[in-house]
Amino acid sequence: MIIDANMYWLPEVLFTDENLFQKFLSELQEEYGWYGYIKEMAENGLKQIIIEKPKGFQNLNYIQGEYLLEKQLEDMDKAGVDKAILKLPGCHEWMSLSLCKLFNDSMDEHTKKSNNRLIPLAVIPPYANEENLKELKRCKNELGMKGVQLCAHYGNSYLDDEKFTGFLERLNELEMTAYIHHTPVPVQYDFLYDYNNLRRSYGRCVDQTTAVGRELFSGMFTKYPKLKFVHSMLGGGFFAISNMLFPYEGTARETVNRFETDNDHVRKCFENNIFFEMSHAQPWGKRQLECAIKVLGADHIIFGTSYPVKKEWLIKGTEFVASLAITEEERNMILCENAKRLYQIS
């Protein structure tokens, strides 16, 4: 079995239902720099939703017709992918509970038509009020969703902020894996947004390294040891996270200890609670991804494509993984076994 752990989805009705689109747009948090609009593409007449941050700089693009079930399954067949985990493309950072409920129901209906090939993740604002926790329970018990999708930060707050503790406590109790999505710009992005590739590629590296570091050093996983976080897109900063954040104590006697070196507990949390989905890795090439596997371990990396961002990442994705200089056991973990274990896929 081959599992794509990151296939994006939006309800296609979002592009045609004016009331739904206006509600979607009205929930953008302008106070945090978000700005959005819809326009028709001149070359094909399709509608495109464009989300900018800050205004004038594109971060997220949603295109009509890219989330149709028949198209998703057709491209999965071309890629030799058996199952895919379905999630939203970043917009859940600002979505209200009412919109999340609508999307959860639509996603459930969409995946039921796929003959069990698509697996949905619940989308819920990560605050532990009664209604949010009720929706979490409904998604797990009634809709059968095995995990949730979160963003690396909400507004200016990363997930180690105390406002999220009640929700994370409930995830820990339910043992539901959380997929953590990184948007192109971190909370502080003043010198990242001017250039497209710097913003959309390196910005994710900064966001991911910041998010993972804060999660680890805050003691989150000591408090909630059953939490499993799958961070999206491998980020590109894997070397900084795995080794540079946890320096070993040297043998020479230092006049001043400039780094915290008693990191065994943090390192264990990293090994037990943090995993990485590898979409956006293909542009790096073989050597970078092979390096990431050596640094992080094949048991911590999950195949994912961010389809339909670049269809080639799905269509040629398994071929790319097959080309890596890794063992068959490692390849199987990346393409299948890690996702099966984390998301309880049979």
C-alpha cells in the first residue's frame, strides 16, 4: 500500500456559492495581515481564490476544479497511490467553528464516495470551549476521523501558548494524531515576504523550526506524552532542528556554558512525538532528502505530496522515493507504514 499523507481539499461549492465564499472571506484575520479575493483566470475561465499576507504578496492559491473527486482518484491511479489523507490547504488558521463544521461534513461526504481511498482529518479551532470539544468528539465518534489538522500558529501564537492547552489535553486523552500545517510566512516575517521563493519556500523553514522548537522546549510533550505531531513539508530546516537545537555537552571544560546541554528529555520528546511529512521535498533533489532521512530516521518521515500544488509531486512522487539510496524497509516506512501507524489506517 502507498499512502499520500497530504492531499489538499476544499469544497468545490466554495467557488460557486457566493454566500459561502463571502463567509469564508469575511473570516480572514486582517489584523494579522491576511487579505483575500477571487478572480477569474483569463486563460481558462476558472475561478481562483488568492490569499495574501501581507496584502500584495500571494501566499495561498485555490483553483476551481482541482478538488473534484474523479480528478483526485484519476491522478492517484496515475501515481500508483492507494490512499490519501485529506486536509485543508492552510485556511483553517482563521476559520470559525461554524465553517469548520460545514467543511467537516462536506469532507466526510466527499471521502465516503471514494470507496475508502480518501481519509479525512477533522478541522476544529484549537480552543477548549464546550462547542469546539463537542465538535472534536463528533468528528471522532460519529464521522470516524482518526486525526485532526492544525496550523503551526494562530494569529501571533504558536501552539505552546497556554490558550491551546485545554484542546491539546483532550487530543492527548483521545490519542488523536495532529497534522501541523505551516503557512509560507512565520509570525515574524518582515524580511521574508518581498521575494516569492524566499517567502513561499524559506518562510516555511523558519515557521517550522520555530514551531517545533517552541513545542519541544515548552515541555508540551512531557505534559502530554501521547500527542503525536506530524509537521508538514519537512520544512528544509531538519538539520537545525535535529542536531543544532540539542547540542551534546563537550569534553572540554568551558568558562561559561552558553548552551543548554542537558537535553536528553527534549531529545526523547523529539523522537517520540514529532514526525515529518515530506511534501515540498522533491525540488531539493535526492541528496537533500537522503540527508534528511539519515538525520531524522526513516521512521519519522511520511510520504506526502501537497497535491494539487504541483501535480508532478504526486504523479512522480513514488518514483522519486524509489530512486533514493535507502533500504526497502526504509522505503516502506516512508510510503506506508508510518502513516498507517499514526493515523490508524488498515
